[in-house]
Amino acid sequence: MAEARKITRTRLAVGSGFAELVVWQVPAPVPGSIHGYKYRLAYVVGGVCRVRYDNERGKGDHRHLDGVEAPYVFRSLERLLSDFWRDVNERR
């Protein structure tokens, strides 16, 4: 049986806050998603999460921007990271 493989688990200082990036390659899609990744990307300032992208079980791919949740269309891991950093930079 295949196992999940950690791609990254990183925490970076970003301005007055931090970004945490956790990505796993999984053997089967998380329920609600159609790709082989489980992820949580967050940007937190002063204890408040300003940006979060994740694919919670049963909810699928979505993002939270300043507390507002919306669906997210996953295209690739590279695009996910690019979209996340774009949203972080817009809020810095």
C-alpha cells in the first residue's frame, strides 16, 4: 500500500507575520478533491489568519481570504503556490 509523502512543512517569517506551508503527496485524492495532494497554506499576522488555502476532507479545495471562504480550482501544485503568494503579497 502506498503511503503519503511529505513534500514540504515550512514556516517562514513574512513581514510582521509568518507563512506556514504544509504539502503532502497522497496515494488517493482527499474526498472532495480530484488530485493527489493534501495541503494547508496559511499566512498569519498578529494571530489572525489573513490567507489560507486548504483541501479539508469532504470540503475539497478552497481558500480563505480575510475570513471569507470561497472555492478554489486546483490546477497544479506550482499554480497553488503562486496563487497563495500572490494573495499574501496583496495583504502585506
